[in-house]
Amino acid sequence: PSAWKATSVRYDGSEFDAWHLGFRAPGGQYVAVEQSTQRPAVFIDSASQGARRTKATERIGDQVWQRYEGDHYDALVLEGKGSTTVVTGTGSFASLAKMAEALKTS
């Protein structure tokens, strides 16, 4: 939606493929999409700023995302074949889910 303002974007393919896209969400919260081919455990810890895996999951479309909760960021994580996607930030889980729902695979 037009109320979401892109704030940052970067790609790094030096050691593994990784990209980032950050947004200022409605209400001033921060939401980012991070995706990488790096080993999932290392990447998730870095992208979510140390958030911890919970027992909760969230169905978004036809995929099940794992919830992580942290002191700085919360996150929704989808481990796929060959890459991991993390939607993270200071926004609520509803905001994170809204961003995850907007993602399309190709």
C-alpha cells in the first residue's frame, strides 16, 4: 500500500546471496524483508536481531511461517528450498503478516 514507505534496500552476493528491503509502516513502525541463501540458523539470528523461535506459527497463503519474538524485533520466518525469508521489525505480527502476504514467488 502507498502508506508503506521504502527506506532501505541492499544486495550482497559476496559470500552468499542476501538481500534486504526496509519499510516504514503505517504508525511509524519498521518492517523489513530479508532473504538469503546463508545457513538458516545464522541468517535468522542476524536478520531478526536475536529473536527466539516460539511454538507459534502463522499460515499465510499456502505456507506456514514460524514466529520469532525478540527484545528488539519480532519476525516471521519461512525456510524454503535453498533460501530463507525473514519478515522482521518493530511492527506488530499483523504488520509482519501483511508484508509476508504481499510477497510473491517466481
